[in-house]
Amino acid sequence: MSTAGDAAMVGPDADKPLLSIRNLKTHFAIGGGLLRPKGGAVRAVDDVSFDISRGEVVGLVGESGSGKTTIGRSILRLVKPTGGEVVFDGVDVAALTAAEFQPYRRRMQFIFQDPYASLDPRKSVGAIIGEALSIHRLGTRAERPGRITHLLEQVGLGADAMARYPHEFSGGQRQRIGIARALAVDPEFIVADEPVSALDVSVQAQIVNLIQDLQTSLGLTMLFVAHDLAVVEHLCDRVIVMYLGRIMEIAPKAALYSRPRHPYTKALLSAIPRVDPTIRKERILLEGDIPSPINPPSGCVFRTRCPYAIDACADVVPPRVTVGENHVSACIRTELT
Amino acid sequence: MDTQGGVLQALARQARFLTTALRRLAAGARIFQLGHRMGDPMQETEFVTMPDSGAGYPVLRVRNLKTYFDTDRGLVKSVDGVSFDIAPGETLAVVGESGSGKSVTSLSIMALLDKAHGKVVDGVMAFRSKDGRTQDLRVASEAEMRKIRGNDISMIFQEPMTSLNPVFTVGDQIAESVVLHQKLSRPAARKAAIDMLKVVGISAAEKRVDDYPHQMSGGMRQRVMVAMALSCRPTLLIADEPTTALDVTIQAQILDLMKRLQREIGMSILFITHDLGVVAEVAERVAVMYGGLIVEEGDVVSVLTRPKHPYTIGLLNSVPGARRRSGEEEGPKRLYAIPGNVPDPRNRPAGCLFAARCTHAIDACRAEMPPLLDTGGGQAARCIRWQEVAS
Ligand SMILES: Nc1ncnc2c1ncn2[C@@H]1O[C@H](COP(=O)(O)OP(=O)(O)O)[C@@H](O)[C@H]1O
Ligand SMILES: Nc1ncnc2c1ncn2[C@@H]1O[C@H](COP(=O)(O)OP(=O)(O)O)[C@@H](O)[C@H]1O
Ligand code: SF4
Ligand code: SF4
Ligand SMILES: [Mg+2]
Ligand SMILES: [Mg+2]
């Protein structure tokens, strides 16, 4: 189904997106344990297609368990996709051998939500960043300390950070180290997986500004995964809304926030608590929880919680409908919204 | 689960409690003689808003609470002179970044501190229980506190898994808490547990009652916690970041549920959060904490729309989309970020704790700790320059 709507999904630089995801599926087999039927699978990502242009920052939002992290990990081959294409700079990297993929490991980098878990506690910050440089044979041994110092400065840390260990830093500073490590190898594309979700709001603002400055000055292309829709609105050019492994809506930022079209996006946006207590807005209260991705609802996966659902919603996976410029919604009742 | 033992225990507790209750009454009465000084903007306010509810005085009045921890690396003054009131039926939000002392404040009230290291070293926590008696929770015995925790004050936490027992079904756990308060037979208790699950909006309650906690989603577990916490129809619910771990859609459900049950039971809520949006959603009044102290307090609309303390102003500006609210068409290119970091709790500076990060700081700010100053309209800020800052 996604082939039909694909033309509508393409970003502004339609000729040559840096990244084209086509019909990506990542399912996790679940073993024939006592409680689960043998042969079942977690359909973490199910038939997902989208493009990202060079220099574009695309937000990926949705409730936890909707498949955001799995998409990021599938693109970077941290997990093996079950099917589909991940076309990066014209090459389907999902089809490459490990050796063929090696150069792409440098060009695509991952920033983690919990930098602490991703930083080796026994290594100094200098060693952590130095290791990234040596794996990819960047610079001579003599050049590296200078390069590391420069990277630390870029992320707002002093050169004295080099000799210190991850535990000596606060959460925000650790995230800066994680960013420095990702940038060390001069990547073109970055998946940032909830990089500010665990941070306090004042620290979050500092890191969001840092990411924004680096993205602009280095011309990075970015997939920014978050569940905080306000941060995404601030940082991203376009937004992809996921639910239960599937894409519900893709829209330029302004259109998504001013006129969301998919019932799920509407509910999600209406649930964000607003800081201004004088704004009293209509809330769409979704009932229940996100269903299990092992046995997702037929047809539209959102139908069990959708206030607009009708019988027909159970029949087919809704195709993407173009509802505006670069704006698509996967709902058969788009005329309602 | 031995529910009968629970009932006997509760009765024994009650008997012991009655003997000490009278003794405590005198202490409670003394607490409420604290006066209310307002008017002069440079005069420290004793407290900001004395609720004018017909019920007379607040459910909980905390004065000058200080809770310190003795650690290997020195004394941590986690809470260092906190005062607030909660009126009957009111929701007070305590908001602040991590480490500001929110959880330690609530654990001090509940007498659930890690006693090997932490201690309430000063202050008064005057709590009025259902029967109208007032006592200082700081000096209450462990037996009295157990009774209060079972009858008058309930608490819910960020991660319900830590307070639910993984080896008992949720039905057994709710039944136990129900039996503690209403002397019911086992089948009646099970029926009551199912009813409670229905009240908190769990569908197929008859089936879910036999679930173990791990079989439920985070949102459902939090509903179970709400059911258990409210089974005694408490006077005060302390909710410590109850929705922080949940998705916004599930958070909206839980907040909705809490508000509905608050209306039914009429309890007060001390709602701890780091999310200013949640504050706007749930609270009538708000206290902003920084470094173990309240730096600003007032009704929600005043504090969130006309903040007086530079820290509150900075926090509000750090929220993405904040400045567009104040009339700008497009959001700002960059977020406002408060410079610097929270001071080390082991080594706090003299004077205003925010001075190192404050663009308005002058020498006088560093000389001594600013008092909480009345800024009018039931609002107060711990800033000697609030008049210049706000203008
Ligand atoms: N390695 C794995 N094995 C099995 N299931 C997984 C694995 N990783 C993720 N999942 C499942 O896939 C679904 C999507 O997860 P994830 O991509 O982490 O979602 P999100 O990042 O949106 O919260 C979830 O149901 C999750 O439990
Ligand atoms: N058990 C403890 N031992 C030592 N220090 C503690 C303990 N509990 C809390 N603290 C310290 O007290 C301060 C306030 O903590 P807390 O009340 O948990 O903050 P919040 O809930 O606002 O994030 C922090 O500096 C924290 O490290
Ligand atoms: S297809 Fe049906 S169930 Fe799905 S979002 Fe549209 S109306 Fe709702
Ligand atoms: S007292 Fe001084 S340093 Fe502290 S917040 Fe006010 S102006 Fe800033
Ligand atoms: Mg994730
Ligand atoms: Mg806390």
C-alpha cells in the first residue's frame, strides 16, 4: 500500500533525498516460551516509508512502543530489518555485507537517550572520543588530542574534560560527551534517540540549542526521535507520527501543529499539558492503552482507540491520503478532519 | 494474604493511638498561633496564602522544614527551610528540577526517610486528620504515623512497580488495603477490589483483578496505585511525579482520573512534578523549589503568567514554545537557557542560591539569603530585586 502514496512523502529536495526508507519492516521473533504461541513476532516496525532530504531535521514522534527506536536502529543496522530498503545516498545499505557497510558506519551516527549507558565508565572522555577516531582511522595519533579538544569545545566542554571519567559529569554534560563522540567522525546523518528526554527543562534547553547550532553549522541531516512534541516543534522541519509500528501522518512542522489531520495526531497533540493556565482547550481523551504489537488490530492499527472508527476501518490498512503540500495522513475518514 | 491479621493490627494501632492523641493535641494547638504578616513588600512573609476556606485552617501546614542527610561526602541539606500550607480540597503543586528537594519534602511528611542517613532536623508539619485533631508529624510516633499513613495521608510514586508487591495479584493487594479500612469478609473484599478497579477505569475488571502487576501496562498499574491510595478516602494525597514515566495520552487519563476522584472524595493533593504543563493542568497553587528552598509561591495563574523570581522566569522561558505564547508569531530561533548549573547541595553558596546564574544579581544578593517576600496578590518570591526583575 505504501507504494501508492510514496510520491507524496518525498521531502523538499525531491530529486535526491539523502535517506529513503521503503517498506521497512523490523519484526522480532518471540521464542516458543510457555506463555506465548510459537512463531509469533513483535511487529515493531511494519511497512514504513519516508524520505529525508539533505540538511533536513525530521522529527519522529509517537507513544512508547510505537517503533521509533527500532526505526533508528534499523537504519544504522544496529538491528537487522526483516524487509524493505534503507537507501542512503543512493545505496540500499540494508542489503550490504558487514564489510561493505563499514564506510557507512562513519557517515551515520547515533545519539542515545541515556548517554551514561552508552559511555564506557572505565575510559576517560579523551579515550572514548579517541577510540571513535581511531576506529575510523581519522587523523594521525599526533593530531588527535587537538581534534578531541576542538570537539569538546564545540559541545561546550573545556579541554580539561579529556582526562575525566563519565561519572564525574552531570546528565547534561554526559549528553554533550555523547554528542562529541558522534560528531568526532564527521557524520552526515544522525539519529538522535530522545537525546533530551531524561534531562531537566533548563538543561534540556541548553542541549536543544547545542544540537540546533551544530546541525546548522555542520549542515547535518537528522532524524530526531522524541515523545515530547514541543521539543520536536522547536527543532524539526518535518514530523512523522507513528503508532504501533506504522506511520499515521507526515507533515511539515507548521501544518502538523496548526492543523493535524490524523485522529491519532489530534489526540496526541491535545494531550500535551500547556504551561499557560489561561488556555483551556478541548482534550481528546484516548481510552485504554496502545495494543500489543504481537497481535495488532487489523486494518487501521489505531481503530481500537479512535473516536472516529467505523467498521470499514478494520478491513484495510488505510492508504496515505495527500491532505496538503508534503502532508499525508493514513486515515480512510480524512474528510472528517 | 492475611487480611484478618491486618484488621487486628489496625485495631491495636488505634488503641495505642488514642492514648497519645490527647498528649499531641496541645502541641498542635500551639502551632497555629503562628501569625500572618503581610503588606510590607520588604517584610518576609510567614506564609503566603492562608486559605480562606470555611473549614478554618489548612489540612497540612509545614513550617521551616529542614531535612539533612549525612553522607560519606558531607552533609546534604536537601530541604533547608520549607514552609507551605495546603487547604482542604486544594491541590498544591511543588515544582522544581531534579535534586531540588521535592521528594525529600514528601518523604519527610510521611516519615519515610532513609533513617540511617536522613533526619528532619527542624520545623513543624502540622497535620489535621479526619477526626479534626491536629498533630505535628515530626514528633509523631511510628505507630501514629502508621495510622496516619493508612487513614489520612496516602502516597503514590512515579514507578508503581516499586510499591506493588510482584508476587500478589493486584486484587489481593487492593483487597488488603480495603479490608484495613472497612471490616469486610474475603469475598466482599474481592468484590470491593473489583469495584475499585472499575472506579479507576480499568476495563474487564473481573478479569484484571487476578492479574499480577507485571501483566499490566504502566498506566494500568498507576490506576491500581490510585485505587489503593484512595481506598481509605484520605484527607491528603501526596503524588510524587505520578505521571512522569507515562506517555502524554496515558498521563492525560491519570490526571483526569485524579481530578475526578478528588472531586468525589474532597481530598487535598500535594502534587510533585518537574513539568510546568502538568502544574497548569492540576494545581490551584504552586510552590517552585530550588536548592532545598521555595523560591516562589502563589496561585497557578499568577506564578505561571506573572512570575516574579528570576529562576521561575528562566524555567518558563526554557520550555519550548514559551515565548511564542507571549505574542510572538514564530517561535524563537533558540530556546532560552538558564546559564550554569544547580549549586552542589554539599557546598551551597552564601546568600541567594541562584545568584551565580542570575542576570540581575548584585552584591547584596550574595550577602545573605533573601527572604520570601510578599509580591502582592497572594504571591511571594525569594528575591530582593523582584520589583526591578518584574518590571
Ligand atoms: N530487541 C527486541 N526484541 C523484542 N521486542 C522488541 C525489541 N526491541 C523493541 N521491541 C518491541 O518493539 C516495539 C517497538 O519498540 P521501540 O522501537 O523501542 O519503540 P519506541 O522507541 O517508539 O518506544 C515494542 O513493543 C518493543 O517492546
Ligand atoms: N537517601 C539520601 N541520601 C543522601 N542524599 C539524598 C538522599 N535522598 C536525597 N538526597 C539528596 O537530597 C537532594 C534532594 O533530593 P530529592 O528530594 O530526591 O530531589 P527531587 O525529588 O526534587 O528530585 C538531592 O541532592 C539528593 O541527592
Ligand atoms: S482509519 Fe478509521 S480508525 Fe483509523 S484513524 Fe481513520 S477513522 Fe480512525
Ligand atoms: S536575589 Fe538577586 S541573585 Fe537572587 S534571584 Fe533575586 S536578583 Fe537574582
Ligand atoms: Mg524509544
Ligand atoms: Mg524526586
